[in-house]
Amino acid sequence: MKTVSEKITFDSSLTLESGQVLSGFELMTETYGELNSDKTNAVLVCHAFSGNHHAAGIKDGDKKPGWWDEIIGDNKTIDTTKFYVVSLNNIGGCHGSSGPVSISSELGKPYGASFPEVSVSDWVKTQKMLADHLGINCWEMVAGGSLGGMQALQWAISYPEKVKKAAIIAASSKISAQNIALNEVAREIIRKDQNFHNGEYLAQGKLPTKGLKAARMLGHITYLSESNMRKRFGRKLQDPKNKVDAGINYEVENYLQYKGEQFAKSFDANSYILMTKAMDSFDPAKDFDNDLVRCLQGIQAKLLIASFDSDWLFPKEYGLDIQMSAIKAGIDSSYVELNGDYGHDSFLFYSDQYASALKNFLNSNG
Amino acid sequence: MKTVSEKITFDSSLTLESGQVLSGFELMTETYGELNSDKTNAVLVCHAFSGNHHAAGIKDGDKKPGWWDEIIGDNKTIDTTKFYVVSLNNIGGCHGSSGPVSISSELGKPYGASFPEVSVSDWVKTQKMLADHLGINCWEMVAGGSLGGMQALQWAISYPEKVKKAAIIAASSKISAQNIALNEVAREIIRKDQNFHNGEYLAQGKLPTKGLKAARMLGHITYLSESNMRKRFGRKLQDPKNKVDAGINYEVENYLQYKGEQFAKSFDANSYILMTKAMDSFDPAKDFDNDLVRCLQGIQAKLLIASFDSDWLFPKEYGLDIQMSAIKAGIDSSYVELNGDYGHDSFLFYSDQYASALKNFLNSNG
């Protein structure tokens, strides 16, 4: 699989949904496979909350492959012998694209907390600029899970003629009060870390890793299902030899502690806040008097809306709500409820059922 | 309603389930109504995780009544014109009974983190000592919700001849990996507060209120249901005039911030850790080769097991699991699934259906 990593600089200024302006920005991208001569085989994959541009393959030195490696690759569901797959780190992120850890040319130091609020529409706007840069006039498919699925939906709404198919997986047209509440608790934990310094921790030479760790531990519970945790851990006591902390009794505690610790080493606290705020604010119907049917009416892409039965963070009602509105809007849309062993995280993992739904959709006539 | 608050001192030493010994201890108690001459009308109510002895009525200066005031009182579900209701703060708590904020006679200062681990069995043991002190040979009913329901179940197991009826509400015979995980995140948040000082914050003149606040915000989400939060808050934006924090956008965030703040003023961080650990470790079947049926076989009390349909923290499967084991054990047990508007917290609030189930149970022939 031909893989190209490239950081692309956009010099033109970008007015964000909030009204704030970035004078220019960078996008860290990764592509898999080759663009055909008429540029009609391009697939955009959009990352979820903590993902990044590295969607497939194993990079030198990494232990784990990209976040959608089970789906993207030669002869896989999104077959890179046929399709040219484009992935990127969204702005506001912390893996190479412009975000809180990037150096601001105006400030001469990292943006930190001053990096502007970003939204799903903003990301889609930058992705459109990326498509133009790559000479891609229309995506064969835009796909993503969770916050990535929201981007796929926004693409179909914002640029009806530029997307043939949108795969909206484990996603929602707007999140619930409970989701917002969980995000706010995570933000609260991060903000109250003694090293957070109102988001200016880099300038202070500090990192709020304790807060990030605990926030991720909470997130991790919401990404898994109760039944998955029951099967994997149940009430098994942790072997004292491998305890990461003396206060731990159960395997599940040890696992979360470990996962939180790992995450805190590789993610930025301000990005965590920006990304969750973007998730909270996503609600494309708000520009259509809160009428999702009207909001979807302009869509020309075919939609695939998929939910997972074990997902309690973005349960199937969210997917069904989009599907019902799509039906009323008279657009071409298909809904499927999939079995998933991993709760919300099921969208990341291969299953025959999931792969066949996505593959048939991608290979269908647009 | 005659109400008596009394702190009772027990001078005899108490060996805890952990093997640690308290040389003596105090129980903060509150009673409602009057004990009849043959002492056969006593009802013990056991508090949940963050509750205390103050179960009913409004105390001078308080805005809110006791935690089960909708259920306990003259002519209410647990009718204090007929029954003598006993309530207490459990040891390890922070509202008057011996716990981390109490002065240790050995140390000459508050126990702090050195207060020993407590368990549901330990609480029941101290409650039995309280019954003996009050001259109550047999409870007409022991009742509680959530962690309180676990105590009611443990009573029926530990002292078969001392309980006529046990009402086990919104409870479980053991919590799930997901519950343990949520508790561990709360503990992690508290432990990493810069003012926690390994639990010795009182000696340092500090309070880990930020950690307690965020832990409670998380807890609060789990006590409410998704549908309750949707109805109450939905995606309504917070009126800027009443924002408790500038970073807030939605009403639900403001509500949680406020609730967390209030809680952090009145609860102790070490108690939070002890109480959640007691919840994690509750598993009476563990003494019976993990066979709940055998564990329940010695029970002589009649059981009422009640779950609420909107409870996602302790879902109905937990109650049904106890009921199925009770049936197999051949003991007298009844199960009911109730409508509850408040998720897990539904056990705190009156509804016709709930009150009538509990009242009929209490007034039935034992």
C-alpha cells in the first residue's frame, strides 16, 4: 500500500464559524493508495475525537497501526488497490495540524488556550480546501465514526455536489444532554489540574497529565460497553505484581489507569477541550430552524447510517433519528444496526457484518 | 413526627472484615416516631453512598429535608404514626459517625486516610449493635436504595432471625466492572487533586474540593437517566447572566457545576473513597463459592426487590438476578420493576406505584 505523509500549508486566511480568523493553517495528512487519472476514486476518512491523520498501516517505531487499519488497506473493506484514501488531522488537534501546540506566528509561541474554537463545519471547510489542493472535485465517499461520522454528514450537507456517498457511523446529528454532561466533566477534570494554568501550561513548562489521564479514563468507560467490560474484566482482582497503583483492587481499574496514563502522554489538554466543544456544538439543523428534515433536503449523496447495538454513548436512536429525517427529506439513505462487541468503539474494528455493509455501500453505484 | 437525634458511643472494640480493629466507635443516629412497648414496630433505613442519618423532616437551618422524606413521615409510605424508624450515618461516613474526619484517640487528630477500610458487612454489624442498644430484637423491615439496598440484603443474610422484611431497592448483589470503573475514575480524580496530600489534607489545612466536585459531577450523571436529562435540559444554552463558569455553554453543564460545588462543601474526600470501595467490594456470594443461591438459602425474611426502568447505573438485570436466585433458593421474595423518572435516583422520590409497592410490603403479614 503506497502511503504518503505530508504536511500541507494553506496561506489563505480561514474565517471560522465562531467569527475568529486563522491567518493561515497547516494540515497534517496521510494518503493510502493512488489517485486515478480522472481523480474519481478518492475517499476521505474523518477521524473521531482523539484520532489523527494516521488511519492505516504501521509507522516506523509504532506498536499499533492506524486507527482504522482493520478497514483500510490493500484488499480490505476500503480497498487501497482501488481507492485513494485521504486522511488528515483536523485543526485544533495535536498531531501535526494547526492547533494549540502549534507555534502561532503572531505570538511567536504555541497558541495554547488562545487557539480559536473550532467546529465540525470548520473542519469540513478545511477538508474542502484540501480536496481542492489535491485536485479532487468529488469524493467517491466521505466516511467516519463518532465525531468522524458527524463530519461525513456535514460534508453531505455543506457540499452536496462534492460527495457521492457519506458513511455516517456510530454518529449523531446532535449529541444529548448526557453526552454534553460527560464532556463537561472531562473538561472540568482537565481545567482543575494544578498544571493547567488556564490552558497556558506550555508557557509554564508544565503538562496537566493527571487531569488528562482521569478524563481519558472516564472517556474510555463510555467508549466500551457494559457487556464488553463484563466479559473482559468482570470482578477479577488485579494480580498485585502488576498493579499500576497500590490503591487498585480490580483488573478493570488497572486497565483504565494504564490506558489513561498512555493517552495522557500523547494528547494535548487544550485539544481535548476544543475537540469535545466541537462535538457538543455540532447541530446542523440549527441553521434550519432546528428542522433536520429541511437540513437534509439538499443532500445529493447516498447515505449509509450505521449504529452499533452495544453503543450506549451514541445509541441507535441517534442513527435512526437521522434515517427517519432522511426518509422524510426524500433523500437516498440506508440505515443498519450492527452487532458490535466493543460498544461505541465498535466502529474501529472489523466484523464481517460491518465490513460487508460498508464495502457494499462503497462499491454500489453512486 | 417525634424526631430524636443522638450520637451513640460504643466502647467495645470492633473487628472489621478487613481484620483491622476499631477500639470503639460512634454512630450518629436519628429516629422518627415511637417504639411500641413490645418493640416490634422498628424499621431500619440504610443510607446510600452519600446519604447520612438525616432521612426525614427538615432540620433547623436546612433548606432541604432528609434524603427519604418523601417516603418517611406521619401517614406517609413508611408511616411514623405506626412505625419507629431508625436511621444512622454509617462508619466511614462524614456526618457524625466515626470516620476519616473523626478524631482518633490513638492519634490525637483526625483519622484522615488512616481510617480503616469498611464494608457493607461491617455496617450491618454496627447496625446490629445499634439494634441491641435500642433493645430491638427483630426489625419489622430493613430498607434502603442503592448501597442502602445492599445493606438490607446483607441484613437478611447475616441475621436471618432479626429481620422480618428486607426491601432491596435499586440495588445489586454485586456491582459490575463498569460500576467499579466509574468509581475508580471518581477516586482517581480525588486522589490527584493537588490538595489531597495522600488523604492527609486535614493535617495540612487543605481540602481537595476541586477533585470532590468533579467526582460528584460524574456521579450525578450516573444517578440521572439520559431521558431525564433530555427532558430537563436538552441542548438548552445557559443564560450568560447565571453562568457559574465562563467556559460553560449549556444549562446541563451549569447544573452539574452547581451540584458538584454544593456537594464538595459538605462531603469528605476520604469518606468518598471509603464508601465507593465498600460498594465495589460488596459480594455476599463470595463466601459461598460465588453461588448466590446458596448464599440466600438461609434467609428467613420476606424480600421485596425493586428496580427502576430508567436506572442505568443499577439496571433491572441486577434486581432480577437477586430475584432469580431467591426463587431457586426457595425463599419468600417478590420482584417489581417500577417506572422511575429520575434514573438511579428514582428510589429517593415518591411515586404512587413505588409507594404502594413498599407500603403493601411493609404492612403485609411477615
